[in-house]
Amino acid sequence: MILSLNERPQEAVAVIDASGTILKYGELSAFSEKIGALLPRRSLLFLLTENNVGGIAWSIGSINSGNVPLILNAHIEEGLFHNLFEIYRPPYVCVPSSMADTLQYEPVYEYYGYTLLCTGMESCRVHDDLSHLLPTSGSTGSPKLVRHKYENIEAAALNISTFFGLTSADRPLLVLPLYYTMGLSVVFSHLYVGATILITHQSMTDKAFWSFMKEQRATSFTGVPYSFEILNLMRFFRMDLPDLTLLTQGGGKMPRQLNLKFAEYCRDTGKRWIATYGQSEGTARMAYLPAEYAISKCGSIGRAVPNAELSLIDSDGNVIEGSHTEGEMCYRGRNVTMGYARSREDLLLGDERNGFMRTGDLAYRDEDGCYYIVGRMGRFLKLFGMRIGLDECEQIIKGKYPIECACVGTDDKMTVYLTDEKYAVAVKEILVEKTKLVASAFGVKVIADIPKNEAGKILYSKLNS
């Protein structure tokens, strides 16, 4: 059983959600066995989750039972869902029970507020090591999925619980969604040590959110940069939160001044501020900055998590040994995932990475061995903590309007270049609709021509973000 759940005190509470529903470790283990009896082993299912007890129970139970869930947002746009459905054709779909009637499939089982449905699709073969799937871009509906294996779960749980120093006494407040790799990593790492997860779907601006946090005596909070921007606006620094001892940040680069503000707050109040770095391809966390360096090395991602290694290579693939020399950052560890799936047939593929990955990030290492990200080699951004594919956004625009476009940007803002001014407003609106991000995340510039090379490929380097 993954994470040795059956070895935890079975009466101990594993999860409490904002509605007051409780899930014990023994109940989670028993539910895993129940799912195993319901489904043919190694079945592919689409699991549409919300942040509640049922979301965790079905996510962990599906994996634990030997089946393979693709974990998605329960409120994914219908068109994006159907695109994934047509490509992967899952034999089963599990959704919040309130949504079950909208899908014309045969109900199989209902528990913890979710209903398992049989789609009638034929079963497909999946690799023996495949544990679960996560979307690379939940907002744009890309069919490219990250293939995780059981070893990744165990390795990530061990690594994260080690550098955070987690124990069974911890009570993390989980506001990040389960379909987001960092949200799921909170679940893995805390179940691994027998802690109690406090999960909520409530908005951080909702009074009930803070009541839940205080009444349940949350000991830690994990957020993305946008989460901490909200806390900053809500006068978080004046709140009396004696039980809260750890604040952790991931999901992209945080503005330096805001980062420093939280680091200084934690220093002054006896709490820990730990910034982390990771990717879904590395089962969330791959580097962390120890709390004692939070101020002196503000902006650094720190060092590799325990049992792993970071390195830099130059453009020729040679290892960079010295400090303050930029190169592509690479990572080695047991939490590196198997690779991608782009079709149903790819679910049978084995491990294509063998514990090593090139991150696509440009970085340098200081004289103390701490890493600093300076740019991104790949064509994606992290806007408000959400990974957004630039190429996918171009496809969305071109699929909607008969225009040429090019998307570039930074983790602060995406810039869309167009050649026709009359579509400027509409393009921003479609991106807001598809990505569910605020309008300020996008800028539009109109130019005479999109620069291209002789082969017709866009010359992004000639566009200023």
C-alpha cells in the first residue's frame, strides 16, 4: 500500500474538510480496497476533483487500488474535457455526485460525495509502474500528460517530509487544488508521516476560510505567489495565528519585495519561511531554500531536496563546475517522472527519463551552492502560479480567429502580438476565458508583421515581452 497507509494508527484522522467531514486512516485504507473490488485492476479513469474529503479519498484510493487516475479540475471547461476524453477514452469517470447527471454514463458506485461512472469505453493497457497522470496545462486543455510512477510518490513524500521536518502532529492547510502537482504533493508528504490534512475550497477572502483555519489550528500554509499577494492585501501580518509555524511557497518566482516581507515576518514571529522550486515532471518539489537563508539569499531556490542532485550544463551539454556561470539546470532524483503521454497508446510507455531531467530553466549557482533562476528556455510561463503554454495559447487564438499571432512573456505577464487591431479586445477575452486568469495577466500589442525565418517559424527573439 502506497505511503504505508495501513501502518498508520487506523483511528487517526487523515483529512478534515471545510464542511466538517472527517476521513480516518483506516477508512482511507478500507476505501482503497473497496475501489480495488469495484474496478478491474489497472483501469484508466478520469477523476474530476474538488478540494474536499472525497477528492482526497478517491485520488489516493484510486492510486492505492492499482488503478490509474487522470486527476482533473471538476470544473474544467466542457470543451477541454471532451478533447481529453476523445484522445484517452477512459473506461471510467468519477465526478462530484452533483455533476453525475450531466454525463450520460452508467453509475457504478457513489461514496464520499463522488459518483463513479462507466463510460462503455474499452479498457486499455497501461504500464505496470504507472500510478497516476496529471495535465501539463490544466487551463489550456493540452492532451500532453505527465506520467507518474509509484516510486515517484514514495520518493517525493520522503524528500518533502524530510526537508520540512514533518511529523504526525502537523495540520497543513491545503488550499491548492488536488489536480495541481504541488497540492497533491502536500497530500502525499503529510499522509506519509500520519498527519491531518485540512482541505478547503473556500476563497482566502472568505471569512469562513479564516474561521476554518483558526478553529482547526492549522500549523502550515502552502501557496503560490498569487496566494501571498492576497495575504498581503488582507493585512495578514497583523493576524494572531499562534498555531501557524510554517509558510511555504512554490509555483513560480515571487516578487523580491513580497518574498522578503514574508521572510522577515516569519523571522520576527518565530515561524519558518521556506521557498521551494519544482515541476510536475519532478513530482512537485525539487529544490528548497532553508529557512535560515530566507533573507540573506532571498530570491534563490536554494539546493536540491534530500536524496537528489541539481547541476548545470552549457549549450553543448557539458557540465558547468564553477559558480556564477549560467546554464540549463538539470535534476536527478527518484521523483523524476516517466515522461509524457500524448495519446492513449503512450500509457504503455516505460520510463523515458531514468531519474534525470533537463528542467528548461536557465540558472546559476553561487559560491555556497545555492541556485538562482534567471530565465526559462521552454515555451511556457507560470502566471499566478499556473503553468500556461505559450504555443497552446497561440493555438487557442488561431482556432478562434483568422489572424496571425505570437505569444511571449515573463512570469509576470504574457504579451500577445497581433497583426490586426480589431481583434485585440477579443483575444484578451478568449485567453481570460480559457485560462481562468485575470485580464491583467495579458497584454496585446499590434505590429505590422510577425517576424519569421525562411522556414516560416516565428522569430520570438525579435519580439519584446
